[in-house]
Amino acid sequence: MKTKLKRMYGKAVKRIAKGVVVSDVNSACPFITYQPKLPKNAKELRKF
């Protein structure tokens, strides 16, 4: 029972994290002076 719950929560966290990364990659920083560098793997998720 515990391992099944861990798998379900793990999958949910993975989907949420990927969604956050995709939204961060496809948006620009609103401030001119600061744009954090993204990892190379995150750049593959760009949609433009």
C-alpha cells in the first residue's frame, strides 16, 4: 500500500515539475537585469 502511494505521488510531482520547467523555458523574465541561466536539458522543451 505504501509503495503504491509513493509511486502515485512520485508521478504527480514529476508531472508538476515538468509543467513548471516548460512554463519557465517558454517565458522571459519581466525584469531587464536578471534572467537566470537554464540547464541544457531544459532548452529542449522550448516550443518556439
